[in-house]
Amino acid sequence: MIFVQHYEDISPYQTKDGSIIREIQHPCKHSVENQSLAEATVRPGESTNLHYHRQAEEIYYILRGHGLVSLADETVEVMAGMAITIAPGTPHNVVNNGMVDLVFLCCSSPAYSHHDTVMV
């Protein structure tokens, strides 16, 4: 089954970690079964709350802006064109230290769930 959705038809909402996301594909709403894809936005001067996922592995792909991603005890500067893999159980957060929105795609397998998200 093919499912096509237009970006402008996706309502943004705030996740448990504090980022603003648009669920591009998620099992709760679409035909995808084992993963989710969302666009996340962190505004200038803001950050997501430190958290980890019990089961989900995530990939962040930075579309625009720049900032810092903390992974356990390591912090990495990120900018457009970079991809970051986050293993299950790894505490992480995103800081936008730039002047424009930090926007990235977040692929999660299994699909993102508030129940899988643990605040640190």
C-alpha cells in the first residue's frame, strides 16, 4: 500500500523531550509498521531535554542550522548535511546555539513512542 502525505497537511506538536516535530510517517497514522520519520525543530537558544529511549535506535539528519548534540559523555557540533546515530539507552539532547531554527529529520526504529522515552 502506498501512502502519500503533503508536508503542509501535517500538524506539528511538542514531544516529551521538548522539540517541535511533524510526524512524516508513523505507525499510528500511516501504513509504515516498524519505524517512524519525523522532522524536528529546535528554536535558537533552546534545547531538548536530556533523555534516552529504552528500545529505539535513532538517526538524526541535520537539514539546516547548527548546534550541539550530546551523546552520553560526548558533545558533537552539528550542521546541515551531518547524520548522527543514537543507540538505544544513550542519553542525548540537542542544543541550538545558532541564530536560525535547527531542523533535522529523525528516523526511529522501532517507531517513536512517548512510553519508550525516559527523561534523565
